[in-house]
Amino acid sequence: LLPDTTVWVKDFTHHMGDPMMVYYWSHPAFDDYPVVGVDWNAARFFCKWRTQHLNEWRTSVGLFEMPAFRLPNEAEWEYASRGGRDMAKYPWGNPYIRNTKGCLLANFKPGRGNYFDDGFAYTSPVGTYFANEYGLFDMAGNAAEWCEDAYNPASMPVVWDLNPTYYDDRVNYKIVRGGSWKDIAYYLETGTRAFEHRDSTRSSIGFRCSMTYIGRSSGYEF
């Protein structure tokens, strides 16, 4: 299971894409960069592979199996993105895209064609920008992320607190969240929804694994 490295040619024809197609996935200089060029189906397959790989090792050393890795649903992704700040416009907690020194707070496109203003023409190493309050990096910008949900512009009426994921295999468009290096600030907002075809590969879309937490740490939150 390998990413589609041709996304760097499709997205950057006759520009800077050719070296990226050759080196982005294979060269150690990009070890700390997010994986992109993965469609929704491949992202789910990787989660299954990772689960099997982890649990085979755990059982071999006498440990119990962990719950399966999977793509987060849209509600989980937004909860993680806000980092405990329920009203946060962006994962860093305030409504501004620059800090007090004028530096951008994420890897994105602040203006038309202005990809270099944040110091990177495309993706940046994970950890370049500060994590949110949950310790999660790049919940806004850098690479947008697949969610488990099918896209429905009116999905809110068909999900509820105990069933927050909108499953529908008949729908080929899936939710993408977080915005990327090629997106404007609007797509970095914690409440902004986007979508892409499940078979699409993009140099701006990756994914993040999640896992169901069994039990709770304490009863004080109830």
C-alpha cells in the first residue's frame, strides 16, 4: 500500500512537481512530512493494516489486543481540532491567523497565489507549528484529512449524540477537514466542512488514525 506519488505531477504540471514525485515518499529528508496522495479507501485500509500489525505484536508478547485503528468521524475530528476550546474558530484558540509578531500560525495560503508567505511552498514538517491544547499538530493547514463520514450537506438531521457518524456507502463523496497548504484560512476553521471523491488522490489530502477509547479515566466529568 503506497501513496499515489503522481499527485505532485497532476497538481504541479511543468512546475516543481517532478522532483516531489520522485523524492517525497522515498527520501529520508521528508520523513517528518505528512503522507499525502492517499484516497479514502486506502486510508481505511491502512488503519486495518496498522491494527493487525499492532495486535499481532501485542499478542506475541502476552498483551491484550487494542481496539481497531480507524478514520475519525466528523464529530470526533472537530472535537479533537478544538482542543477543549468549544468556541475556538481555529485550533490555536483565537480568531487570528497570525501571532503578535506577524507570523502565520499554520501552513496555508493567506492570499491568492501566496504559497510562500508561511515559509513553505507546499507541505511542512509536522511540528513546525504549535500543537493545540490536546497536543495535536496540524489540525489546521498543512494536509487536509479524510474523515469516515459520507458527505451530505444536510447531515446534521441524520446524526445524533450517540450516533455521530453518517455512513452511506452509496455516497462516493467523503468528508475532508482541516484545510491544507493550498487552502485559504476559511478552510482552516474548526467548523468548516469540505468533501472529495473517495477515489481522489491529492497532494494536499492525507489522514490521521483514531481509536475508540474503552472506558473512562474518571467519573468526575459526569
